[in-house]
Amino acid sequence: MLTSPARLDSVNLAEVMIESWKRNGGRTGIDKRPVEGPVRTGADVLVGDTICDRAHHGGPDQAVYAYAREDAAWWGQRLGRDVARGAFGENFSTSGLDVTNAVIGERWAIGSAVFEVSCPRIPCRTFAGFWDVPDLVKQFTAAGRPGAYLRIWRAGEVAAGELIVIDHRPAHGVTIAETFRALTGDRSLAPRLLAAPQLPAAAHDSARRWLAAAT
């Protein structure tokens, strides 16, 4: 159970690298490292961060990625390795916050900025290659600890050590965990996705297709 105040442990920005695990290489910004001092928000990214694959990452619905240090510690025990801040490709490493059970559309006030929970992260092969764990996508999906993508609701500045205050939580109660289960195979949860208007349009489109196929 989380009992300590919710805090932003670190703000992590990309160290751009070449994907050596792929035959044709390619640039990736998954390797994120903690930075000191305040970081400003842009329109759909943290100033100083780099998103190399705009076709699959970034944009207003995936402006910032948050991952809980409590979940990182769980992975460290499971895999027998140290898991540094930023190792999941997350911009925000948090503590004292149940990110997995965050409600879609809830808003986090951090520093002078406000962020809105939009959707879970779906793992990809880049993540597995970066960690050098071939079946990491399968493990990550089974574990159900996906972290949360955030929209930038109000621009501002954030810095490590600041409190995270939940200043709005929608009544529908649809969580990151439920959404992740739906998007990774549990189509019975399609009605729950449609109950959360703050989800990205693509999630709603998928839910409607599943419901149409079922009828």
C-alpha cells in the first residue's frame, strides 16, 4: 500500500541512441536520463526531450510517460537487476502514486503545470531490445504494470522532488489497468473504454469494432 506523499522522483529526458539490436539500426529516444533543475513543457513534449518515432510515439495523447518507482522495484526483483530512473523510457519517475490504478482523465498538478492521464503504454520491440530481454513484451503485458501516458493540460515547469497533487478525478472510474487489459486482449472490457471520454480516439474506435464484431 502506498502511504507516502506522491512525488515526482525525477524528470528524465532522452539520450538519443542508435538501435544496435535492429538490423538496420535507427535512432531512438527510449534511453532517458534524470536531469537537474526545472523543465518546461512544450505543446506536446517536455522541452529538451527527443521523440524519434513520431508515427508511434509522442503527440498530444502521449506527451509525457510516467512510471512508478514501486513498479520499477518490482521489475528489479523479478529480473535481478538494478532499474534506474528513466529505464522504462519514462519522463516522470514517481513515488507514492498508484499509476496502474490512475483513472483515465484524472489530472496531476506538478509544479506550475497540470497533466491529464490519457492511456497506458503498450510495449514494443524497441523496449525489449533496449533491455536486452527478448520476451520482455510478453512479460510486460502479463505483469499489467504499464505506466501512464499524460497529456499536457496546462503548460508550466516541473522539477524533481515536487509533490504530485490529483486535482480532478472523473466519476467513470476507468483505470489504466482496465484499459491496458482491454487493449492487450480482453475485449469484454470494450464498454468500459467507451465509458471514458478522455481516452484517445483510437481506443474508442477499437472498442466499437469489437462490439460490432460481437453482435
